[in-house]
Amino acid sequence: MAAAAKAGEATLRHAFGNVLSFFILLLIGVLAFSIRLFSVIKYESVIHEFDPYFNYRVTQFLTKNGIYDFWNWFDDRTWYPLGRVIGGTVYPGLTLTAGTIWWLLNSLNIPLSVETVCVFTAPIFSAFASWATYLLTKEVKGAGAGLTAAALLAMVPSYISRSVAGSYDNEAVAIFALIITFYLYIKTLNTGSLFYATLNAIAYFYMVCSWGGYTFIINLIPMHVLLCIVTGRYSSRLYIAYAPLVVLGTLLAALVPVVGFNAVMTSEHFASFLVFIILHVVALVYYIKGILSPKMFKVAVTLVVSVGLVVCCAVIAILVALVASSPTKGWSGRSLSLLDPTYASKYIPIIASVSEHQPPTWPSYFMDINVLAFLVPAGIIACFLPLSDASSFVVLYIVTSVYFSGVMVRLMLVFAPAACIMSGIALSQAFDVFTRSIKFQLLRILGFSEADAGDGSSANVVPENDAVKVDKSEETIKERPSRKNKKKEKEQMEKAQAEKTSAKSKTEKRLLVLPMELSVIGLLLLVFMGAFYVVHCVWAAAEAYSAPSIVLTSYTHEGLHVFDDFREAYAWLRHNTEVDDKVASWWDYGYQTTAMANRTVIVDNNTWNNTHIATVGTAMSSPEKAAWEIFNSLDVKYVLVVFGGLVGYPSDDINKFLWMVRIGGGVFPHIKEPDYLRDGQYRIDSQATPTMLNCLMYKLSYYRFVETDGKGFDRVRRTEIGKKYFKLTHFEEVFTTHHWMVRIYKLKPSKNRIRGKMKKSKSRTSTPSSKRSGSRKKNPWQ
Amino acid sequence: MAKLLLYLTLATSLIPLFSVAFSPENPTDRRVLVLVDDFAIKSSHSLYFGSLTSRGFQLEFKLADDPNIGLQRYGQYLYDALVLFCPSVERFGGSIDVASIVDFVDSGHDLIVAADSNASDLIREVATECGVDFDEDPAAMVIDHINYAVSNFDGDHTLIASDDFIKADVILGSKKIEAPVLFQGIGHSLNPANSLVLKVLSASSSAYSANPKSKLSNPPSLTGSAISLVSVVQARNNARILITGSLSMFSNRHEKSGNEQFLTEISKWVFHERGHLKAVNVRHHKVGESDEPAIYRINDDLEYSVEIYEWSGTSWEPYVSDDVQVQFYMMSPYVLKTLSTDQKGHYSAEFKVPDVYGVFQFKVEYQRLGYTSLSLSKQIPVRPYRHNEYERFLPAAYPYYGSAFSMMAGFFIFTIVHLYSK
């Protein structure tokens, strides 16, 4: 009777816990969504930054023309005159997702604009991502850790920085896809179900559709499989978790046009195939071991190993030869720069020039993951008590992602979920220990009878729940060897397992005996830490990461200043230039120009053609006449430069100029960086080199600048400019925005007549001689 | 009512004015302003002016320092061409100055400049703006002790005879100029890098430019055939300019010389009665279709056609030539093809779009000596194949299809055998 009542109580508590978890998850979703709305509230519902504008434009095209036209879209408005096959070079996941949402809403008669859908895609998917984190962590360490991790992920600043409302970029959906793929992998690993394995392949397909970061998955999972094999954790569940993923996943990945044959041709994917082969060999070995007697098995092993080694060596030699025959060893530049952090800065300035490809600074870790940085080690330790397949995967995930985040600041985004999972585990284990020891202390103080009554109180539900979960996970650990079909192995394993669990229970027992005061203080400290984290996250979401970067604001003692110069300039282009006019600018502004001004650009943020970008860089760093000739040969009508000197906007073209010189000089050797440097620095003041003062970028940025304050004081470089009064001969200024942040120039047509030599000797001698002196003066500064 | 009448009269009085105006459809100049130093030139050069009026030009003679002259009124040019027969003018009257003359040319109007041995700085500056440099020595004249006119009696051999014409029928007419041209004035030089200016009549190799009154102390700066006597300029907007260092060349004095024929023919060219081309009806379409597509696919066969006409002074005549070429251009020409003509001004070519996608241009850059330059470009994107435009089944891949299907069948049988045997 009592047992039945207890069982009923347990199920009731279980049901209650599930309902509570459900509502907590719902609230976490709401939190994840709403914390990302600061940008809409503080600014407006706009698309942010650079890449999102391209995605937005692609989505518009998709909703207007349908999927087949999108697939075959040849865009003649970018990369003039080369054009770009957008359908074949874009990861379509994000676009298709937003397009589907829009289509669904429209067919439900909810007439939202494409832009609105695009703006809110990222917050919606971050809610999904936190739920996926819950599932993943639950598989690893139980529901308590799952809920904590989900709550942490919902507001981790690193993820917020890429998924605020309006930040319509691939990462917005890719992080969700990444976590759900990991979850399904772990789920398959824990259950051995082919159903989840298939779902896993589909989730992987979605990830491949969404982001180039899918190579992380297809390298991390093989690594984990290899780890499992090496540590003797091979099981049929591992086989089911991995083999279908490789086969189905690779087939599906090859369906994405941008990946195509890369899925089997590039080195990024080779690891998975190699592990696939190893897995089969191991499976075969286990199978043979099962059917042969030990003596026979030994003979077979020596035979197979000797033959197999020879074959393996031959295959590997061929593979190495094949791979080595390509200059980059079959790796793409971005992957190479991941493996060798100095690669990009040495060989590919175009990758090095992107700020998000730089290594992060230490403070950025504390900015982006805050207290999680301290919790992660604790989480790793918790993962080893006990080490299961799932927890070893999470450990592997965090170790690799820490490395990658150290190479590229952008990959902090991959690191953040791992940090959240680890911290979730750590926090929940700590809470577990503290609350349980409080409970035991209370039991000791109050006696057993009262403890039973106190058990039902809601305060103790969570630890109880956890205890159940821990039991369950131990059960699965015990279960595992029994599923194996080899008997000796099983016996051995069981013995070892039994020892392990007993040892573990001992340690658990020992851990549980914490003094009451210590537990209470520890709990309080943890709560404080959590509170600090929440405060930091809200601050980061509200202040640091919500700026759309096309509208800028600044607070001064006079109040709020809004700089809406970018949209002003793009609107001017849209309304005052011909539809087919070409606009040249540095590649950062390419996506925005095509999306907002609807004008053809020469280069844009999809930096697929280094030579083309180098051509623009060369033009910007050449004297006016040479630049005019380059631009004219590209049919350019307008040149757009971004200039922050008047209002102190630091990421303007003069500050990006060193990359124009480097990238241009990398392809066209007559552009030499030392010509622009004085004392190893790019200077624009009176110390600047003549080459610098005569280059197009200087002239277009500072033309008429002295008229603003009479001195030509540049607020970004905090200096007076070197050359204040000059005229443009081949360009004319057509538009400058209110704060001078964007300046648009038009190429003058070539002269109608060619002047003779005589008379006006002043003007005649000045133009050619300055050119000649420019070329003559090149050498002394080297 | 009265107002309406006024408008009507105004309108009717304006109509003839407009009908004779220069236009792309009717490129010959009609209204010519002649600026002279004094009206005596009107009679002393009457043969030349007569030839112009007989061809239908309305000449308006004004003194160069007349305070009421002006090239434009209310933003509209009053004349289609300007003739400066005023070598000694130091300052133009009215609103005319060097800048306004240059603007006049830059807006597509024509100009004839005749200097003389006493040419003022103003005239020299106009010439320099057009790319012609008169000898800097103000007293210098072109002297030729071998090819001088025998009728010249003062013995300093400044009236020289030259027959070193440019070899271009379109500029000087198809009829050969038999007699040499008599020239007395200052020479000029051209910058060889200047592609717009042409030497129409150059001095013989024995000529030099110096002051005939003084002794030659140092070598003359301009010698031989580098001296240009008459030059023409065709600006990039096809405005045409004639510059010569001799005003007397136009006068009635030189009867037996080739002057009259030479000047008549060259003024026909300057006033666009000859050598003015236009291209119309630029069309392109796929072979077998007639509509112009918005985009081509790689390896499409297409047909490009254009009609080119030449202005004969009164009507547009088909222009016949076998050297008109079309480029299919993307940073460099991928296809360069000579257009075939049907002798009625219609040019066409068929070619295959190259196996490269991108934004191409159909370009016709037709620049021939003496003709107005034709520069046509039309942008057209070329796309790659769509996903369903490739071959569906490759014959070479049949072994692979076979192996895949046999593999599937084999696996199916294997599974059945494995599961249900025993």
C-alpha cells in the first residue's frame, strides 16, 4: 500500500516536474526572443550591417520569383562585369527558411512584409536554439542541466551579437541547426535508434544548407567516434549514430549547389570518410572476434594486420599524393587559416582584412561569455564524473571550439553554446550537491519522519528530479554492456562497470557531506553569479550589440545624435542615377549598395574574386588619372567613399585603406606598401608621403574638407590633414551626406578636346610635372 | 485674344528658325556667325563666302568687337557655327570670350579660325584650346625658298605653294585637287600624341618658320613638314574645327591656285556636309527569333545588326564599308567580328556567345579618318545553364547507373536472404 502510494507520488512528481520544465522552457523561449528586440525598440525594424542586406535581397528575390528562379539566379548587378551565380554560390538555408515562414504567414492571410519576417527570423531561431540546447544537455546530464544550459544560452552575449532582431545572417539559423544536429547525434548514440540517425542526417543537411560552418560538425563527430573507438567504447549504437550520418549526410550535402562535389572532394570532408572506414574495420574485427575462438582470432589478427597495413599504407600514400598535388593541399583558405592562424595574414590579405576573422582579445571572452568562462572548467570536470559517450562528446566539443574561437573571433559563436552547456552542467551539478547536502543536513536535524513530509514541498522538487535523472543515467550506463553480443567482453565490462559505479557512489556520498553553512553560502554565491550574468547579458543586448550599424547614434552633452548618412546616400543613388550605372566602392559597401540603392557594384562582401577586389584597391590607391582609367575601363560612373573624419566615425575608408593597398599590391606589384608608410604608419597629416597625399582615396575623402572648419582637422585620426587645398581633375563631387560620412563622386567624361602645349603655361606644367615628380619620388622612401 | 495672337505670331516666327537649326537628324550647319576685323573682308573674300551662301548657309557678319554680339541667348545657341576671320582682335565684344567659344565647341558646334602674321594672343589661345600651337614668335611666317609662288614678287618667299594634302577623300572630297594651295601666314605645330587633330595641309620639307624681316640667328623651332598650314580637329563630341594660320588663303586673290577647291571641300567637311555617320536600329536576337531577349545563355547563337547612314548634306545615304566590326566585350573582346553589309546601310553578324557568363556589351567602335566616330555599346548579361538545361542522362555514365542499380538490387536480395534464411 505504502509502496503504491509512493509510486503514485513519484509519477505525480514526475508529471509535475515535466509541466514545470515545459513552462520554464516556454519562458526561456520568450526570454531568448525578447532579449533580442532591443534593436527594434531602440532603433527601428531594419536589417543590420552588411551581409544581412544581401540575404534580405536574396529573400526578396525568392519570394518574388520562386525557388527555381532563385536556384538559377544569375545576378548581373554585382561583380560587374563578371556577375555572380547567386543560386550556386549561396548557402540557401536561411533564405529558404525565411521565405517559407513568409509564405506560410501569407497563406494564413497574415500579410507581413518580407523585411519584417527577415528581421525576426534570428530571434525566433535563437528561441529554437535554446530549446535544442535543453535537449542536448538533457541527453548529456539530465533535465536540470538542460534547463540551466538553455537559460544560459538564451541570453549569452556572444550569440546575441549575431542574432539580434535584424541581424539576418546565416549564423542566425545555423547555431540552431548545429545544436540540433549534435543533439540528434547524442540521442542516436544513447538510444541506437535508426529513426534518430535519419533525423540526424536531415538536421545535418539543414546545417549544410545554412552555413559553411558545417565542416565543424563533419570533423567533430568523426573525432568523437575515433575517440570512442580508441577508448574502447565501440558499440553498435556508435555505428548506427555515425555510419548513416556519413552516407546520408554526404549525399544530402552534395545536393546543396554551393557544396556539390566539395562534399567528397575537399580535405575538410576526408576525416569523416577515413573514420567511416576505420569504424567498419573495427566493427568487422568485433564481429570476427565474436565468432572465432581466441586462438584463431590471434592468428587472424596477425594475418589481417600485416596485409591490412600494407593496403592501408598504399591507400594513404595515394591519398597523400593526390592531396599534395593541389597547391593548398585541398583545403580552402578559410580552413587553412583555422589550422594555421598565421596563414591568412601571410598569404591572403583578403581574409585577414575582415575584422571578424581576427583572433579575439582576452577581454572579448569576458564580454561575450562573461561568467561562463569560469564555469566551463567546472563543467568539464563534471562531465568526467562519470564519463559517458555523450559527456565525452561535449568535452570534445568545447575543447575544439575553444581552439577555433581563439583563432577567429567569429567562431566565438560556435564556442558559446558549448560554454553554455558546460556551465549549465556545472551550475546544475553544484546546485544539486548544495541542495542535496542541505536536504540531508535538514534531515539530520529534523529527523526522518519530518523529512518525508518535507519532501513534498516544492523547494525540493528540483534536486529530487535530478536524483531521478542521475539514477536513470546510471541505469543506461549499466545497460550498455548487456546489449553487446560478446559474452566475455560483457562480463569484463560489467565487472569494470560495477567497480566504477561503486567508486562513483562512494565519491558521491563523500561529496554530499557538505556543511550546512557552506552549502547555503555556496548557493547564495551561485545565485549572485547568475544574477550578475543576467545583468551583464541584458546590458550587452541593450547597449553593445543592438546597433544596426547603418544608423549610428552618439550621445553628447547636447543629447542624442543620429547619423543616418548611409541610407541618405543610398537613397540619393537610387533616385538620382541611371538604373544601369555602376558604383565603385570598397567591397564592404557592395551588398548595401545593391540592396538599398539597387545599383550595379564592382565588388561586394562576397569576396570570391581577389583580382577584382585588388583592381578596386589599386584604383583607390592610385593617383587620380590612373584611377580614372581603371574605373573607366570598368564602366564605373560613380565612386562612393565612406569618410568619418568629420564626425569621428572610425571604421571609414581611410582606416581600411591599408587593406586596399595590401590587397591591391598583392596582385598589382606597382602598388608598394612602403610608398604609403611614414615610420611604418599610414599617416594623413603633414608627415604623410606624397604617394599617400596623391592617391585617390585621400583626395576623395578630404576634398573640400578644409571648408568645414578651416583647418581640416580629422577627428578619427586626431590630426590636421596634410594637404588641404587641392582640386579634382577627373572626378567631380556630386553628393555628400549631412555628416560627410558618405561622399559620392562622378567620373568626369574624357575631355572633349585635347589642349595644345602653348600658353597657360602654369596649368600645363603643373599637371604633368606633378605626375612625373610622383613617380620620381617613389624611390627615396623605400 | 491679343495675347493669343501674339503667341501665334511668335510661334510662327520661330518655326522657320527651328527648322533650319542643327540637329542630329539634320546635322549640317545652317546659321553661321562670321566675326571679322573689318567689313572689307566681306568683299575681299567674297568668293569663299559666296560658295557658302550658295550651299544654303545663312551668314551673319559682325565686327569682332561689336558690343552686341553673343553666341547664345536664353541658354540657346543662336548659331550652328562660328567663323573667326578676325586675326588681330584683342578682345571680343559682347559676351564672347575664349571660354564661351570653347563652350560653343563643347556643345557640339563648329568653328573656323583663321590667324595671320599679326595674330593676337586671343586667337592663339583659341587655337591652343583646340590643340593647335601657332609659332610662338609673333613675327614669324612660314618661308619656303623652293616651293614658293612664282607670282610672289616681294622676294621673301612667304607666299608658299603646298600640295601636301592629307589623303582622305572624306575630308577633301573625292575629286583630286590639282593645283597647289597658296599660303601666306604663320605655321603651327601639333602634338603628335593628340589623336583628335589632323594635319590637312602641311608645308613641304624645305619650309621653315622664321621672321622674314630679320636675319636668321638661331635655327628655327618649326621646320619642314612638321609645320602644319591647315589643320582640322574633330572633338570627341564630333564638333569640327578648322584652323589655319593664313586669312589671306580664303581671299579672292589666288585665282589659279587650288585654294578655292580646297577650302570649299574642307568647309563641306567642317560644316558636316560630309563624313557624318549615324547608327540606328541596333538590334540583337537569337538566331531564328526576332524579339530582343533580356539575357542570353552561354553558347547561344545570336544575330546582331545595326544600320549606318552617312549624311550627304541633304539626306541620309546608306554608308557602305566592309570594315565595321562588332565586339562582344567583357573587359576584353571575346568575339570580334566584321559585320557584313547588304550595301543599303544594314550591317549584321551572327556569332556564338562564348562559353563564359557575365555582363557583356555589344560594342561598335568605328573610328575612321574624317568620319564622325561611332561608339555604340549595349549591355547584355549572359547567364550559365539553368539546372535543367544540362543533359539528363550522360551516355558515358551508364556503367555507373548500372552499378548503382545492381548494387541496390543486390543489397535487397542480400537483406532478404540474410533475414529469412535458416
